[in-house]
Amino acid sequence: MEMNGEKQESSSVEEGRKGRLTIPLALVTLISAFGSSFQYGYNVSVINSPAPYMQDFYNQTYINRHGVSMDASFQTLLWSLTVSMYPLGGFFGSLIVGPLVNNCGRKGTLLINNLFSIVAAVLMGTSEIAKTFEVIIISRVIMGIYAGLASNVVPMFLGEMSPRNLRGAIGIVPQLFITLGILVAQILGLTSILGHAEGWPLLLGLTGIPSALQLLTLPFFPESPRYLLIQKGNEDQARQALQCLRGWDDVDDEIEEMRQEDKSEKEEGHLSVFTLCTFRGLRWQLISIVVMMMGQQLSGINGVFYYADRIFLSAGVETNNVQYVTVSIGAINVLMTFLAVFIVESLGRRILLLAGFGLCCGSCAVLTLALNLQNTVSWMSYLSIVCVIIYIIGHAIGASPIPFVMITEMFLQSSRPAAFMVGGSVHWICNFTVGLVFLYMEAGLGAYSFLIFCGICLATVIYIFFIVPETKNKTFMEINRIMAKRNKVEIQTDVEQMVDLQTVPSVKANKPEVSGIDL
């Protein structure tokens, strides 16, 4: 009994140590998120406020060159390119995630990525002096590539460095800094600050500052321990990295877990995107991330922000004050994402996903009704405002942050880069598609557009409820075993390889030979 008590006490001490947020782990999280994720959000909204002044610059530059004003349709085309090149660049950035993180490491990729941001910042900041609008469009592509890499590599990097009972909370920090970047861009874009004819070049050029800070500070922190041990085979460096991040010397348990994961993937090597898409043992994981990423971007977030201004105008907000209301919505987005950091480990991923998409679904349905009746029923304008706020809350606690956390947790080391390439590509393609299609959809359907978003949210909720497991406080191997049952494959304890149950009716656990491996 005494020995059992000592064992329980030792176990509880170890569990307490696993949950500790050390200073090195906190600093590398903040530096990675501020230096990379922050800029994703910043560049999403930085061109919204100064848009009229930037379009005037496009026209004036054209006049200086050709002596006549720019045709209205040509100006619209140029501005559409300025906006749409960002998500298109994000798609291209997602396609190079795998090769870069496998060859340069997670930290190395982030450091290389900073060069894209700094170059783009210099080009955009000097575009007015150089009297060229073309470099702005080119810079938006470069910033898109930067954001495509950052949006995938930062969650992967932090997810691999975090202890399992802090993995969800730390995994949401990048999304928190994305919302913070949006808010800062909205504040700096106010007409009283930098959102005017003289201030927009500086507003665009400021994006290089976080990258410069990350470039100077991140080299002092360790690389992902999982990358060092599993992919580079350097156990000594992996142990040193873990000791730095955990704050103690005894990291044998985590090293052993990595060894088990390494053994389970020896036969697979690094999975390409094609292999990932055809590998039975990861089928439901792949489908799940595609569904969650599509749900995240096609759930109507862009539509809600598009309608927000006119909703507040119809509720009696003066035109000059709408920009301040937009900033307040951005602040709500930040606060609710901040809340998600603290509740994800207690409530779990599934609850936040279901609650988040559920709130988005309900608010889209009611918003459709409110927008159609606001001209006949006076208080419907206020109901629309409530729906917008509820929608933002739902997206901030679940739909926005959790899918990237799930990609990290549902895949092992060999398949994780390819999974992020697929998930990131779906994310940016859907983002680009919504930006391209929504204005036409709104012109044809009006407020009924939100019924489409409502249906997408509902379908996502149903899928998550029946398919996506809870991953809270589980090791990557434990999550892999849960999904193996759904994929109808078996992971043997001794050899740790996935075996197709449909091709092998019975597998003896004590036999080292494996047949029917579905690769």
C-alpha cells in the first residue's frame, strides 16, 4: 500500500510538471506567433481602410504615365488583383510547407520566411515614392506566400514543442495573434492615425517590423524536439531542446514516446501529399481536416464582416463612426479567442468545435430573418447586431482556432507536413473562392446568402459530432490508435504498424511478421 501511495504521488508530481508553462516555452510561443501569425491577420485587413486613397494613387500614377485617367473597369481589375493576390499567394505558400519544414526544420522555415515579409514591406512602403502600383500587387503575392507558410508552420512548430496537456491552449495562440493583427490594422487604419492619403505607405510597410524582431530573437530558441529526434535522428539535441523547454532534466518519458512514434513510421518514411491521399490508415483524418478547413472558410465570416457596416448604419450609427464600430468587433474577436486559450484544455476540442459552428449556424439563420425584416420591424436592426456579435463569438472560440490544432494532433511526424499542405491549401483556396464569389452571390441572393452559410455550418457540425474524436490530453500515438479503429486498421503493440483489417482477418500480437500493410 505504501509503495502504491509513493507511485501515485510520483505520478501526480510528474503530471503537474508536464503541465508547466516555462519561460522558454512561453517566449518561443509569443515570438513565433507575433513574428509570423500576427502578420497574417495584419495583412488581411490592412488595405481595407486606406482603399480609396490607394486607388487614387493607382489612378494618379496612370495619369502621370499616360496623360489620361485610368478606365474605371481597369481600376476595378487592378484593385481586385490587389485584394485577391494575397489568398492566392497563401495557396502557393501552403504548397511549399512540406519540402521546407522537412529540409530546413520548423524554426529554420520560420526564419527563412521572414525574408519574404521584410522584402514585401520595403516594396510596399516605398511604392508611393517610386510611383509604381505594380510593386504593391507583387508584394501582396509575396505576403500571401509568407502568410501561407506562417499559418501552417507556426501551429506545427508550437504543437510539436508543447506538453500534451498544454497543446490545445498553445495551439490557439497563433489564432489569437491573427485576430490581434486584424485589430491592430483596423486601429492604425483609422483616418485619424494612418488611414489617409499620406499615411497608407507607412501602414503597409509596418508589416516588416515583427519579422525583423523574430529574425533577431528566434535563433536563440531550440528547434522542434520531435523534428530533431524523429526526422534528424539526433537524440542528444532533442533531449537538450526538451530540457530547455520543460525546465527540468528528466525528459525520458517524452523521449520514449517519440521513439515509439519513430518506430511506428520507419516503414512509411515521409509521406507525400499523394501518398497521404491514398493511404487508408489516414483516410478519416484527411477527410476531417478538409471538412473542418472548408467549414472554417465557407461558414460566412467574410460575409458577416461585409454586411457589418450596413447593419450598423441601419441601426442608426453615423457613417463617420462605423470605423470605430468595426474596431470594436475586432476587439470582441480578440477577447473571445483569448478566452478560448483558457477553456480549450478544460472543455476539449470537440465541444468548442460543435459550440462554435453551432453558434455560427444559428446566428446565420436568424440574421437572414432579421435582415429581411429590418425595413418593416424597427427592432430587427438591433437583432442583426446581436447576431453579428454571436457569430463572431462562435467563430472565435471554435471555427477559427481549433482546426489547425486538430491537424497537429491527428497526424504523426511523417504525415504532418503533408497534412498541413492539404489543410492549408484548402484553407486558402476556400478563402480565395469566397472573396471571388461572395459579391456575386450577394447581388443575386441578398440576405439569403446567409442561408447557404447556415447550411455549411450545420453540415460541419453533423460531421464533427459523428466523426471527429476528442484529442484533449492525449499523446499523438493515442490519437492515432483512436483513428485507426475508424480507418479499419490495427496498430500492433510490438511492431507499431497499421494493418488493414479487411485484408488481414486476424493478427497475432506476438508475431513480428506483418502482412497486408496498406501503404
